Amino acid sequence: MIDIFENRAIDENQLERVNKIKGQADNLYKYILEMCQGNREQSIAITKLEESVMWATKSIAHEQKNWGR
């Protein structure tokens, strides 16, 4: 199996950075809810924010090693 699909343990520094990203995303999420009407576009903005956090978190988790590349 290719290693890129396996979960990775992260160190304290990485965890701190992930939590900072999530905290900032939470602030933006609340701001979007406050500033935008509850419509399709708002829903897409929130979905893309969730996606952005996911990819940023994955980027941090993958930085330790060159996983199969």
C-alpha cells in the first residue's frame, strides 16, 4: 500500500500550527455566518473553508518526510 494514504502522527509544533489554522478558520466561519445571507453561496464558502483547513492540516502532517515521492 502507498504510504500517502496512512495517518501520520504529528509532533507538538505541528499540532500547535494545526490548532492555529483551525482557530483562524473558526473566526472566518463565524464572520461568514454574520456577514452573508444563509444561501447557497454561503454554504459553498463554508464548504471551501472546511476544505482549505483539511488541505492545510494535511500539508503540515506530510512535511516531516517525503512520503513516497
